[in-house]
Amino acid sequence: MINFGIVGTGWITHSYVEAAHATGRWNLAAAYSRKAETAQEFASKYSDKKVATYTSLPDLAADSNISTVYIASPNIFHYDQAKLILNAGKNVILEKPSCSTLAELDDLFATAKAKGLYLIEAFRHIQEANFKLLKASLPLLGPLHGASITFAQYSSRYEKVLAGEVPGIFDLNMGGGALVDLGVYCVAAAIDLFGAPQASTYYPVMLPTGADGAGRLILTYPTFTVHLCHSKIYNSEAPSEVYGEKGTLIIPTITDVERVTFWDPRSKQKRVLEGVRKPEELNLKEEAAEHARIIEERDEAALKRLEQHSRDVLSVLEKARHNNGLLFPGGK
């Protein structure tokens, strides 16, 4: 059982904690928030656990009862908080996007390695069984012709932007924007499926806040291109697809993948591959289980693959932002 603490008290943290507990391999032991009442309210949701609460991050980091910390704070705080936790001798599960720059991420990985610790970026979808089924089914397509990956969900906070406000998710000072919030899922999926691209070009939809509200990102590979579409200012129900000489693989959504369908161009028929997801299944359980396995088994090979994946994803994000003037504080 891994005793862990959390930084960030939003819905994603509750989802991760619930999923982690469902694996039977994690135990929530500490919660941090800048406000005591917020930390206590979060801890109260897990009354069956003995959860210490903190309003000081160094105090959380010094808690000898925890070995790992899950960080899901606003993006702009990720680097500093992860660095503090690693320096305190604890593993870090860091929500996407990991950092603002590759230099920051490289520093965190170097710190973790120097201390014999693990830093893992929490990309839930690439750990899902059906996403892995999609990846394993790529040979069915023969030579690849391309792919389209979509994640577009209208955010209620866009209404605040229209009213002249600057909510955190659309605030560059908080590390916000559609690319780093939802587009990162598309980038992570593409790189897990096809590897790092040779080149990339981003076409953002800019908002009055200075951040991007939506965008289209083109990834170029030696023999094909991948089209990524993401948005927080409009909705899309378009599926994600991978195209090949021998057919098309289709998934309804890029996260919480319910099924993988193969379309045969010669028979003009669709076939659902094994692995239909049950709606009641916890959508972060698979990643929480894999994080625990890597830590418990000290799976250096898996860790190395995830580390390279995180670097490749951040490389695309950083280039896309900087080429379009989407700069975080300090020119990041």
C-alpha cells in the first residue's frame, strides 16, 4: 500500500483518489491546500482514512508517513511544487501538462534520478485498456495514411471571458489556454501512437485574455500527417480516427474510450474489436494502477518510456505556444 498526499483539491484530484483507492494499492494520507477549510473539506470526503491536512507545502513534503505526492494544482505551479516535493525525498505523480518548458521538466527528471525517486506525468488516456487496444491494432491498417484526433468541450468559464473577465483556465499568468488544457490530450495520444513528429504547426483561436480558446495542430511524420483539433469554446462529437491502406480505426472519444472499431474498406463493414468499456468503470483506475505498479516494481524501462513521452509532448506544446506568442510569466 502506497501512502500518498495530494496537492490541488479540484474534481480531478477527487477522481484520482477514488480510482487509486479502487486499485487497492494506494492510501490517501495527507491533503494540502492554501486554506485550512479547503484541505479539511477535501479530507472529510475520505472519513474512512486518517488524512492529515496541511496549509504549508514544506510541511506536507516533510510528512514521513507519505512516500508519494499527486500534484494537480494550476499549471503554472507544477514545476516549483514538484521540485520541492522531490527535494524532500518523495515520488511525484504530476498532472498534465507537466511543466511550462523542457528545461523545467529536464531539471525535475534530473532531480528525481539523483535522489532515486520517480516522477510520472499523469496522462490517464494512454493507460486505458482500450487506448492500448487501439495502439496494438495499428498493424491492421497496413501503411498509415494519417489520423485525426479531436477533444473539444465547451467550457462554462468561457462565458466569463465573453463578459470581460479572465478566468484561470484562460489566463496565461496561470499557465492556461486550450492547448495545454485539452490539446495536450491529443498531442499525448498522437505521440504515444506514432512517436515524436518531424515537425508541427499550430493554428490557435485567440481570445481577448491573450490565451488560446481552441486550435488545430498539424503533426508531420515521414509519410503522413496527423490533424489535432481541440477547443474549450465550442463542442465537437467527431470521433478520432487512424487511417491506413487496409482500413480505419475509430474511437468515439480520445479519453474514456468505450470501444475500438475497425472499418474494412473492401467489405464496407465495421467490426468492434474486443474491449468494450463499461460506463460505470472508473476512468482513472487504469493509470493509478500502472503508477502503483511502476513504483512498487521499480520498473525502470516503463519509467524511461514515459519520461521520453513527456519530453516529446512538452516539446510540441512549448514550440506551439512560443511560435504563437502564448507566453507564460517570465517568457516561458
